[in-house]
Amino acid sequence: MDAKEFMTRFYPFHPRLYRVACALLDNPDDAEDILQDAYCRLWNMRNELSELRRPEGFCVTLIRNLCIDFMRSPSRRRTDDETDDSLQIGTDTTPESEFLSDESVRRIETLICRLPEKQRIAMQMRACGECTSEEIEAATGENAANVRVLLSRARKTLREWLNN
């Protein structure tokens, strides 16, 4: 497979792969690094890729696995001080309301991080990454019913924690 054929076959998946990586990692820079690594790996195995029946699913699984490896790596340690500015609550512009909004965002992010792994990933992909159910299914390996259950349980748990 030459470079032109490689780009024609795999570049259309780029927006979806980026959304999945961003949703899993909560960091656009890390997501771009993971995508670069994925493209390098795909390129290195380009001769075997012509036999793939579902190249998009293969790519999503590759991204998911690279993100999981990255999150488990000792060099990546997320601190509680890190926040994701993409999650906004409210649009008031007073300093007091901005402070309360920032506190709410941090609290919700902290609570999402406390969810069980599968629920956390599904919730981050849906809320922060704006991924569809199909994208969550492909990234997590769960079926549609399980994704709905994961999201439902995550929302219920978050509501309970927020009410307490």
C-alpha cells in the first residue's frame, strides 16, 4: 500500500479517532500524540491492513488501546488540580458566578473520576467528547444496551453524589 492509498483509506476516520482520543484522555494535546502514534503504527503495518474487513473499527480499537496504555503509564499522573476547560456550566460573567461555575466544574470532574472505569470512560466520551453511542460502543467494546446502562448508572451515581 502506497502513501496515497493509505491516506485515502484511513484519513476519513481522523475526526472520529480524534474525538475518541480526546474523550478518553481529556487533553487535546495528548490525543494528538496518541493519533500520531496510531498513524505510525498503522503505516508500519500497512501491508497487512489491506486484509481488514472493518478498518474503522480496527482504528478505533487501536486508539482505545493506546489511550489506555497511556493512562496507565507511570509517566502520566493526573493531579486533582488539572481541569478541563471544555466542560462549562453556566454563562454568567460576574466574578462570583465564574468562581462558583469553576468550583462546580471541578467538583463534577472529580466525581466523574471516581466512577468505575467503564462508566467513567462512557461518561467522559458522551459529555466531554460529545461522542455518539456507536463511537462509545466501538471504543469500549460494549454493545448498545450496555452503553446505555453504563451511562444511566453513571448519571444516577453522579446525581446521588451531587445531592449529598
